[in-house]
Amino acid sequence: MLANPATRYRPFPTIDLPDRQWPSRTITKPPVWLSTDLRDGNQALFEPMNSARKQRLFDELVRIGFKEIEVGFPSASQTDFDFIRGLVDNGHIPDDVTPMVITQARPELIEQTVLSVAGARRAIIHLYNATAPVWRRVVFDMTVPQVMDLVREQVALIRKLTDQHPQTEWVLQYSPEVFCMTELEVALEASNTAIRTWDAGPGRPVIINLPTTVEVATPNVFADQIEWMHRHLERREHVVLSVHPHNDRGTGVASAELAVMAGAQRVEGCLFGNGERSGNVDIVTLALNLYTQGVHPGLDFSDIGAVARVAEACTAMPIHPRHPYVGDLVFTAFSGSHQDAIKKGFAAQAADGIWEVPYLPIDPQDIGRTYDSIVRVNSQSGKGGIAFLLERDHGVTMPRRMQVEFSAVVQAHTDASEAEVSSRELWTMFERTYLVPEAHDGGMRHVRHRLFDAPNGAQGIELLIEVDGVVHRLQGQGNGPIDAAVNALGMGLRIDDYVEHSIGAGSDAQAMAIVEAAAPGVAGTRFGAGRDANTVTASILAVVGAARRLGLRPVAAEQAAATGTEG
């Protein structure tokens, strides 16, 4: 590092706004949310999503409640173009959801972009060009007047092309890219040029989107920039003022919150902050910050774990255990004084009162979390030590959330015995919890199964399950053995995660399958595990084990109990 960084770097200048109003304002309603997970977030992945993963994430975004979704960059990828056309042509876009597509300011790219969403009920065409001095000088070699000519010509082209498809309600979004580093007068001139050329007014809405393409200043400076633009934009009543914060300085959430206080009406971002470099702004954190202030964000994060599992599966990017609201450890206290305060807070908390539990800014149950691991002991025989011994001595590699779950089992044992737990005792507890449950306790137990080929290429299964000493014969079909077993059980079981690894080596090696599952009416998830020389058998054992630990009973067993007959 430089002894004097001022020789290479300079502080970002402040904004001349002595009568700024945003510091005294409070956010009382949510902004319009736009998810850019399928475009900006997708471009930031090691491996971009294929169409199936994009469709799954699109469906999840719709379920959560996003009304505007940036669905891709159709001129940059044939995969994106085909995916977007599929959404439009196959009726996958609900009437109350508006897709957005992005394009650079080049005629051939604009034409392809308009074609990608033509025919949709409503669509946003997002045009951008860089306006900051370094980009003008170094990247494009353009003067300010040339930049304005570019904006005028390309917006006029978008207007001409969209007028040819009157069946679609068209909205223009213009972004002076790198707005945060652009002179405010230049950003304003570019934005007003777009507004005039589009002829924004009644029935011709326009979105002016101001991005911190690269975050270079403190959030208060960005708020000043937004308030200045909010005051000076032409035809303001017909303009939706939007922001697109990035997180290069780690303050993307703060920048978005202050920008809304400064006049922004709309926020673009990604679930859990995925995005280029340090990420886009984290919409989940923004939304739940609002929720903790008594403002419903208009998005459904009542099962935040399920949202996280979909995001992880689609992006192949893990969520950090300390990530706000969703991380596995954010509601866990290891400190003794914290634990004591939390216990007292729960004892004093009224069921219908204002939430006032120390160290917990939100009731975990409001977002589908449980209280199981809020208070835990931090020691070498805690979660980390348990996982280490099971992996080192017994070859069991537990997923992170399973470590949390099993550590509660071990903690209950140590509380009762007040004694050290050996590696052998840990393995015995693991077996009794997941692999070899007691046969006499009335729980569900796998007896055997048979796989068969079902019609239309499906996998069929005949599954024998013992419940309360009675064996029930169940059948199901699915796209694989696990799906078939879930359908055979017929009790709303949902598999959120599946991992498999081998234990041992050579001819004695066995497969260890672990599933994380949830079910209607049961808070949180539970893990099931199966061990067998056959990987399919191990996975079916794990599914049955998870159902057992959720306290579920197969439909056939319930019917048999009601009639007094064998299922």
C-alpha cells in the first residue's frame, strides 16, 4: 500500500445542496422493486444460468411478488433471446408482471431487443450509455454534445420501432451509466434528452434509472445526487425515478435507502446481493429492513429459507452464514451475556406485542426461521467440533444446516449427562437420530422397495413402510427415484436439498445420502440420512428418514388407522 494514497486517489467531491431535505425524511412505503437477477445477476456468475434454471428463478421471483423483472440481455446472447421469446410466446408472464430487456445504444442491438418482447402485454426497453468523464474520454472518445446526439438518435429509434407493435404497452427506461461519477449537469441533460425524445407524458411513461455503476462515494453523497436530479428533471410527474446501486464500497443497501429518502421511487437489485464485483444491492436485506420498521415491503419472504435454496440452486453461489436475515448463523448467539439477554427477552415478549427481544431485530418466525438454534454453546465440542469428529472418524460430511440441527441433539445430551461426549458416542447419537431409529417408538420405518419403469419414461416405485407395527404398501411415480418416493408417501413433503458422498473405499464403500426436507404445517426443515452400498437405496432411506423426523405419516397409514385395516 502507498504510504500516501493521496498521491494516487482523491476524495469524491461533495454536492452543493445546502437545503437538502432527505436527512429528515422517513420511508413510509416500499419502492417499486425490479429484480435484475436474470440479467445483471446472471452476467456475474461463473457459469451463466441455462434456460431451465432461469425459468425456475423467474417463477420464484413471480411467486415472491416482483412486478417488474429484468429478464435478460437479448442482443448479447441467443440463449437469452430464445428464453425471453419463450416467456412471451408461451404465456409465462402474468398480466401484472412487466418484463424488462436491456440494450446498448446501437441500432442493430436495439432492433433485436424490441423483437425479443414484442407481443407482450407490457414491456420496458432499457437503454443505457456511459456518460462519466473517464468513459467519454478513454473508452468512447466522445464529447458531451456527441453523447447527447447518441441518446437522441437511439431513443428516437426505440420510439419508431416500438410504434410498429401497438399491441404492447411500451415503457422507456434510460440509464446514464456511471451516473454516480458523471457531472450532474451532464447526467441531467442526457436524462432530459431521453425524456423529450420519448415525449414522456400521459400514456407515455418513462423511467430514469440512476446507477452507482461503480460505488465511489459515501451514501450521503449519492443521496444528494438523487435529490438534485429529483428537483431538476423535466416532466417530473411523468418520470419514475429509479436507482441501481452496486456494492463496491459495501454500502449498497445504505445508498438505496437514502436514495429513496431523497426522491427515488424504484430500486433495482438482486436477491441476496448477487452481481458484478462486490454485487448489486441486496433486495432481500432492503425489503426486510423495511419490514423491521413496520412497513410491509410488498414482497413475500415468509419462507426465506426456501427462497435461499432456489437462489443457491439457480446461481450455484452459496449464501454466507452471516448474511443478514437468511444466513444460518444470524440468529445464533454464542456469547453467554447475549444468550442470557435473549432468554429474558423471550420470557418478557408478549405474543401480540411490539417485538422487543434483545439482539434479534426481527422475529425469526416471521420469515420462516425457527428458534431452535438461537441459543447455543460455543465450545470445541460445539457444532464445529461435532462436524470435525464425525468427518474425521466416521466419514460423515454434514451440510452446514445439518450441523446446526445435529448440534442441538448433542447439546441436549450433554445438558442431561453433564459429561464429555466421545467420538464413538457422537456416532451412536448420529445413527439413532438419522440412520437406525428405534423400531418400537411408532415412527415411520422403511422396510423395502422395488423400482419399476412407469409410463412416459417416468420412474415408478413400490415402497413398503412400517408405521405403528403395520406394514403399508405404497406406490408412486416421478422423474427419478427420490421424486417417486416423495409422491408415494403422498404427504406434501418438499425436498429442498440433496447431497451424497461415499464412506470408506473399495469393495466396502457405502453411499451416504442426506436430504433436507420441509412439509406443510411444520416450521423449518429437517434432515434425513440413508446409508447403503446402493446409492438409490441410500437416497430413499434418507427421504423416509426426513419424513419421519418431520413427524409425517403417509396418507395410506392415516386411512388405515381410520378404518382399522392394513394400508
